[in-house]
Amino acid sequence: MNKEYMDILETLIDNLTLAAILEMLERICHKKAEYLRNHWQDETSAKLWDKAARQIEQINVDV
């Protein structure tokens, strides 16, 4: 992994929370799915992004 990106992500987690970052990732996944459906008619890829969003949603963080 790129160390620069890891440092950026760590800073975001420090400034927000891990839960907030996960919530944002979930929303981004849903938006990507919607975009693929509406602009590319790619239901297969959209379903994968929706699945990723659901999996992220199931993560419980207590930190």
C-alpha cells in the first residue's frame, strides 16, 4: 500500500472517527452503485457496490 495514502487515511480517522469513515464509505458505495445503474446500465457492478455498502454497514466499531 501507498504510505502517503495510509497517512492521509490515518489523519482522517484521527480527526473524525472510524465509525464516521465507515459511514462515509458506505454512502460512497451506494452512490457508485446508483451511478453505474443510471449512467452505464451496469446492474452487475452496481450490485457489487451495494453488497460492499451492506457489508460495511454491518461493521460495528467500539473505538
